[in-house]
Amino acid sequence: MRAGDRATCVRVLASAVMKLELGIPVWLLCGILGAWIATTKGRGGCFWFLTCAVLGPIGLVFAAVVSKKSQKD
């Protein structure tokens, strides 16, 4: 491997690590917000945390548009 190729690999790896450092907290925040939204609507927070953490902002939209759970008497 040439020195130029090695430097390119290091730059690409550093860029990927920086994106991960920013991406993981954003997706976790989406999971927390999605769980909070779902629990205020009577839905299961654990399921919605995982759903929103995996889907990110799209999961937040799903959590926001899901209907409230009806209470059975």
C-alpha cells in the first residue's frame, strides 16, 4: 500500500467515526422522544423506543400520528 492510499484510508475512517459520534446520539434522542410521545398516548414505551431508535426521524413521525389507545371499561 502506498503512502497516499494509506492517508486516504485514514481520512475516510476518521470521517466515518465523526458521523457515528453525531449519528448515535441523534438516533437515541429520537428513541427517547418517540417513547415519550407513545406513552402519552397510552402505548408501550419500550417498543416505541426501539422503533424510533432504529427508524430515527421517520419513527418519530409514526409515533406522532399513531392514535391514542382506547381505554376499555
